[in-house]
Amino acid sequence: MDKQPQAMQWSKLISSQRLGEPHDRKITEFRTVFQRDYDRLIFSSPFRRLQNKTQVFPLPGSVFVHNRLTHSLEVSSVGRSLGNDVARALTERHPDLQDTNINMLGLIVSTGCLAHDLGNPPFGHSGERAIASYFSQGRGAKIKDIIAGEHRQDQAEIIWNDIVHFDGNANAFRLLTHQFEGRRKGGYVMTYSVLASIVKYPFTSLMTSKQKFGFFHSEIEYYKEIAETLGIPCIEDNGFRLKYMRHPLAYFVEAADDICYEIMDIEDAHKLHLLTTEQTTELFLNFFEGSQRKHVDEAHPDVSDPNERVIYLRACVINAIEQECVKVFLDHEEEIMNGTFKGSLVDNMSPLFREAFAKCVQIACSQIYKDRKVLDVELAGYKIIYELLDLYTEAILSQDNAYSKLLLDGVPSQYQVHASTVTERLQGVLDYITGMTDVYALDLYRKINGQLLPSI
């Protein structure tokens, strides 16, 4: 059933309602609910584990490059600027919003940015592909028939589709909302607005052939509840083929991620001597023209250190793109609010910015992501994740086996690897493995294979 889109309203989109918590609960502290969200993530274990998860380049190294933790902090900083700048403009444009929580946009977006990579498995995006391919092309394919035997046909279809298109975005939403064994209802009990801001792809896996969707079958009801409360219209509802408009703040989280991912990768590549100072300088100056380019290029003539000069240029570029994305959002606010806006904020920048950004992407794809060190991490990640999936999948299928018991006894109790159905046990295995850091996964792999014995 297709539904005609209805425009979203800022007054409903910014809500202090929390998942799993009564709306009338009294708060006896000075922090706002959104500050509590931010602090809750900063002090969480999944957030700390990001420090040992690969961003692009291998960890650790003699030259410090970005990991998932530093990337998330930088994305959060850019997201805060985007939200704050737009909030000021919206308050001037819509005076009736002055008595709402519109001034919280920067904090909400900043928090969503902290959370956006929490669901990523070890070894970067290669980890996602390894999980998907293990079940679609590897020995995990046999699980399909078992899942089909445990569920109705339509449920089995979406559950299997979730697995063979495994996506870190959907996994982040699960991590924040799922009630793990022994944990509280509502997961991290985040506000609806923060949770909606991280869902860049507000549809189920059955709505796309790509490895990008917003929530697993197991969390559909949570997203429905959030969307209904915030007034996010459903634009297609055909069983498990479900699609919603995107919460406007998801555009900011996406833009902040895009900006930091591409621009910071260029800076890291310069540090690792994959790009020369001249190449890097030109890539960054491409974002400016005329007198502005001349001003940026000639500023701080006393700075002779190449790395310091690149850092300055990178800061100028991020600031310029951030302001351009704010302009794009404000120019297209009506389309964004009624769900007719196409593409991302970065996609809709002016030609100068689009071309300069595209050049950075092209260089990253041809000279950075295909670097031998990067490919070695992907190869190792595939091997490690494949073998861990193989061992733990076999273990949940034969729980009475002595070796299976040894493996499963080592899984933390929060992961439901002893559930009554294979589907739930498999989800527990995926929760466990995707929560690992690169170092933990490698260490476990070595121990299981007898290559590393624990110290006594």
C-alpha cells in the first residue's frame, strides 16, 4: 500500500521521548535529555571499543591515523556545527519554533554522529562484506533452510535477506535498541530523535538490492514506534516491504560522515606518503576559487611544515563544505520535510564543491583504498571473520558437542547463543562477532587455532 507523503513538523521531530522509558518520568538533574544521550554514548563500552576498529588504514601503526573512535568524534564535531547553524537559521525563518527544542539540533546530531558506526564489525567495511558473503556464498548458506523451517515464508524471507545483506547501519540501530540478555528494556534507552537521526536508510532490506538498509526484521516494531511518535510518514507499507521518509537530521549525520570520511582519508594518505604534499594541496584548494583560493593558499606564509600546512587546508575545506551543506539544507527545507528531496546534501552542493569532492573520492578509490596495506587488512579480516562465523555457527547447530560447549561457554552472557531457535542463536553469534574489536577478533582467532595460548 503506497501512501501520499505528508510534510513532517519540527515540533514533533524533536522529541524527548525515550525508547523503553515512560514519557512522564521525572528528571531531577540539570542536564537535558539530549545531553544525557550524548554522555551515555561517550561512556559506553561499544563506543570505547571503536578505538580498536579499523577505519581505513591498518591498526596499530608507527604513524597515527584514524580509527573508528577518532573518526566518530570528528564526525560528531562537524555534525554539531551543521545542527547549530541550521537551528539558528530555522529559528529566524520560523519564529514559532523559538519555544521548542529546535536549539537542541546540534546536540542531537552530534550524538547521532557518535553512534553512527557502533554497529560496524571488525576490519572496516570488509567485515560487513565478509559476513554477507559467508551466508550468501559460503558454508553459512545451509542456514537458509533452517530459518525457513522456523518462520512463516514472509518472515523467513526478510530474516535471510537481512543476513545476506548484513549492514552496519541496521546493526547500530539494533545495538542501541535491542534488549540483550540481562540488560534493560529499550537497549540504551535513547531519545527517539537521536535514534531516528542515525537511520540513513529508513526501509527494510527487502526494499533494496544493495547492502544498505535501516533496521533488521527484529527491530521493525521499534522503528515503527519511533516514526509514529515523531510524525515520520510511512511511504510504502506492504508487509515487510516497509519504507519511511528520512528524519531530516539524518541528512546531517550523513553529511558529517561523508565530509570526514573523504577529507580525513586524504590527510591520512598524506601522512603515510601515499599522496605528495603537492597532490594534497591541490585537492584541497580545488574547493575554492578566485580571491578566496588565493587567500587560503597564501595564508600563513611562515608555516613551512608540510603536515601543518595540510592540516590548515583541511580545516578550511571542512569548514567550507559544512557551510555549503547548511545552505543546501536551508534551500531545500520544504522538499526535505515533505520527503521529495533527492540524494544527499553533499550530492546537491554547487558544481565547484561537487567537482572538488568527486576528485577526492576518485583519488581515494584509485590510490588509497587499493593500497597494499589496506587490501591486506581486508584479506585478513575476511579470513578471520569467515572462520569465526564457521566455528560459532556450527556450535549453535550442535550445542551438545563437547567442542561446541567450550566455544559457547566463552561467549558473554548478554549474547543469546543459547536461545530456543536457531534464528535467535545465530543473531546472538552475529551480535558477539560484530561487537569485537579488530584486536579481540584476531586474538580469539589465534587462540582457537592454537597459535596463541593465554598467559597464566
